[in-house]
Amino acid sequence: MDIRQLEYFLAIVDRGGFNRAASALYVSQPSLSQAVRALERDLGSELFHRIGRRAVLTEAGRALIEPAREAVRSLETARASVAAVHELREGRLDVASMPSQAVEPLTTLVSAFSHRYPGVSVAIHAAFTSRDVIDMVRTGAVELGLLASAGPVSDKEVVSHELGRQRFVLVVPADGPFVDRTAVDCRELAGQRLIVGQAGTGMRAYVDTLREQGIEFTVAAETEHRVSLMPLVLAGVGLAVVTDSWRDVARRLGARVLDIEPETSLDIALVSRRGSLSPAAAAFVRSATSATDS
């Protein structure tokens, strides 16, 4: 077994088949198939069921995913450690982020990091819930993750670095309700049409809590695509309860942003895998936490 075989195996898993994996790796499909069969012989078990042109993971294949990712990530850490001698003049850092936190504070964090280490490319991966972020970091799909949660993140699976809090705010179209107001009581959301995110997000949990408190509203739209929130609000579909990270963007687009009272917030954290980090990841964590402390 060698690292190249594991990289080929993961490419097939991530790309959904041999053809796409071969194209992404710039190798011929026969070469890819040969490497995977050699890996299967070494392990003494088939990793895929070949069904026509489809490749379906066997139970052994599913069991290999996490160890394979850890092995590949460890090699990348070793390679990056060598590059650290050259003061991070090159490299890549994979970061998972929930959509709202990708607006802020990720924009500011990446900006500060990129100005200091312009040769390091930051690849941002979408994760819709805090559980998604933690799983991506824990399994080695990414090194770092940015998330929001109702309370501190447990350090059992990942290492958490607190970055602060973001309160919930209400985004309203320019000609919408609550004219000349800077804040609204949560009970005033009764009877309103709201645009909500999918289950598992902090924003959705907040509006669900309002309903549990007897504050009845209409769900005008439910969306997994956070980029659609502002267009939907501006089109008059409904109002959106979002975190404070959206404040500047919403105002620049012409919407009004009102604080929701009483104040309710989400904890923002940068999470990293347990164990050693690549130099780029360690530098990003230092940059993020120093900005918070200052």
C-alpha cells in the first residue's frame, strides 16, 4: 500500500466514480483501476462494487475513508512542514465554513492571513450546519472550520478557538415594516412572513424557538442557499432573521437591519483537528485568535 493508491481511492470516493477521478487526477482510467486493484489485493478486500460504469463503496471501502484521509493529510502536513522553512511562500489551506460566517468573520480572517502569506491559497468549502463543519474537520476533509453554535463547542472531537459572538438581527426591505426603527421586539415578529434556513442551522433554531414561545409567523420561504436571502428580502418575499455578519452587506444592498430584542447570540468558533496542524493552518489559527484578542 502506498499514499498514491490512497489518493486515487479518495478521488474516486469524492468524484463519484472512476471516470471523473481519472480526469481530475490526469491519469488514464486503466492506470487508476490497476492502482485500486493493487490496493484491494494488499488489503484483502474489495473496496468498490463495479456495477456497469458505477462504483459503489463496499463496507470495507466505507471503513477505509477516514483512515485514508488521515494518512493523506499527514503526508500533506509533512510536505507543508518542509515548506514552512521557506516562510509559507506557497501552499494551500482548506477551510470549511457555514454560509453566514463565510461573510464574516471569514472575510476579515482570510484578508489578514492573505496579506501576510500571499503565496498560500485558501480553499473555502461550504458546510451548512455546525455538525457538517465538525465532521469535515474531524475526518480530515479540511484542516480548519468556522462555525456558529448556541453555546461553546465541545473539545471532544475537535479543538475549538472562540472568536466572539454574533447577535440575531432582522433584515427588512426598504419599504417594509418597522419604518424609522432601529430595533424590534421578537414578539413583534408575530404575523410576519419570514424567510428561514434549513433545520440544523442556528438561524433556524432561533425562529423555531420563537414559535415554541407562542410567536406565530408564516414561513414565506425556506432555503439552503444563503446567497438567496438578500434577493428574497429585497423582492418583498419576507423578512429574514440572520446573524450580525450580514449587517454591512444588507445595508449596501439597500435593506434595513434592525436589532432583535431581547438580544440573542450565537458563539463563533474556529475549530481545528486534534493533533499537529500544517504550518499554514497553525498560522491561520494564530492570526485569527490574535485578531480576537487585540
